[in-house]
Amino acid sequence: MNYIDKTEVPTPKLNVNTKISKWDKYEFVEINKMKFIRGYNSESIGNSKLFEYKIINTPDILFKLLLLHQKLNVKFHHMQKKISDELSDDDIENILNFCKLYGLPFWGKNPTANFCINQEHNKSKDIALNTIIHPIIPFANENFFHIASFIQCLYWLKTDFLRIVVANNWEDDINIFHLLKSDDKQRMANIHASQSENKQTMLFLPNLNPYVTYWDDEKMCLVLNCENIIHFSTYQLCLLQQAQDYSGGYIKKCPKCNQLFVAAKPQQKYCKNPCTRQAYYSLKRRKK
Ligand SMILES: [Zn+2]
């Protein structure tokens, strides 16, 4: 059933402001038999901001999370304890490497099932209230996230991604292929069967929390606030599903740095971040 009225309301330009929790160092810790990643700063820096706001308008983080999921050996379980028990040193290493580049995916010292909300002190569970930009950012010298919750989060991110791939018949797209695991084929067949039965693509993570925008007088544009990079990635899932002009070349792999990126035009070959065609050929010439 399609009950969306496609009226001609102009699409507003959005800047996406995301809370990022980056630290100098990251380590694996066990507290009360629960497994966490701890982010902290070297002592010379002292207390620092719990997070900062960053404008991000590209989907790289979503792809990096999907690629991280691909690398992990630990399987999804509804019981978080089972995930903790099966976590390998390799898995932890891969998660630590991700944190070094992108910071903590979400934060708080508790297990969670709502990955788009950080369990900060004295915060309400209402994301609409929480996502209003606060002029005062709390200070801290460390921050944590619960690993088993994160593994569940990655599973749902991947599930929603597969649902979008199946709904749009992107299974054979050469660029989507980089983001799929060998056992995803069977999962996609199951998703296909349930989508045909329900005649609906149901996404889990984008339904967890609202997306709150506010007006920025300085930039004269609407700003969307994301609580953390998971909340941000669920917004990117929505964009992916709504990308009307997907031409099969939307997600590409840069031949120079091997990173996935979203091409602005179908013919764009290099990520432009920073690779360009000229840089690629001059590098090749130097290697000869
Ligand atoms: Zn590149």
C-alpha cells in the first residue's frame, strides 16, 4: 500500500550535525563481567569535552559500520551475554581500530537496546529533547560503550541495509557487493519472501527515534541533529531508500584508496576525498 502523497513540496537543504565522541586512546575493559570499550585522553590533556558537534553530509560512516560488521566473527544473539562470551580478540581489535578513526558509536556505561541514544548523565529518554543543541557540553576524562549492544546494533544496521537492497533489487550491483557477506544471500532470500508476503519494507533502526531539525540563523538553513554516529547512520539509510535517481552507480569503490563513497554523478570514478584521476595517474607513473 502506497499512501504517501507525492506533492510538490520543495525539499529543504539540510546540514547534518552529529555528536562525535573522540578520544586520544581506546582500550578494552571488563567491568562487573560486562565488556566495554573505554575512550580516554592521556593525562597531560586532563578533562576534555564529552563530545563535539560535527557537520557530516556524506554516508562514509554507514559504509564503514557495514564493513566493520563484515569483518567480525561474533554472531548475533538476542542474549547479549552470549555475544560477550563469543567475542574474540580479533573482533575487539577490529572494533578498536574503528573507534580510532570514528570515535565511540554511542556511549554510556549500560547495555542498551536503543543505540541512537547515549546514556549520558541526567538525560531524559526523549531524543527530541536531547537533540536540541546544548550550548554547554559536559566535560569528562573518559567515556564507555557496551560491546555486546554494539554488536546487536551492527546486526540491525546490516538487516535494514539488506531490506533496502532487496526492496530495490540491488542484489547484483557491483558496488553493493563489497558490502555483503557470504551468508547474506540466504538472508536476502528470506527478506525477499517476507517483503512479498507483507508487501512492505519495514526498517527497524529508522523507526527507533525521531529526526529533529532546527533553524540555524547563521547558515540560514535547517539543521538536523543526530545524537551519535549510529543515529546519523540510520538517517543515511533513509536517504539510501529514498534516493530516487539511483542508477546502479551510487555507491562506488575508489580505484586509488579502495574506499567506498557515494558518487555525485554516475560517471564519477574517484572519491575526490582526496583522490582524483590526475593523482592516480601521476602515482602510477612514479611507480614505473
Ligand atoms: Zn579515493
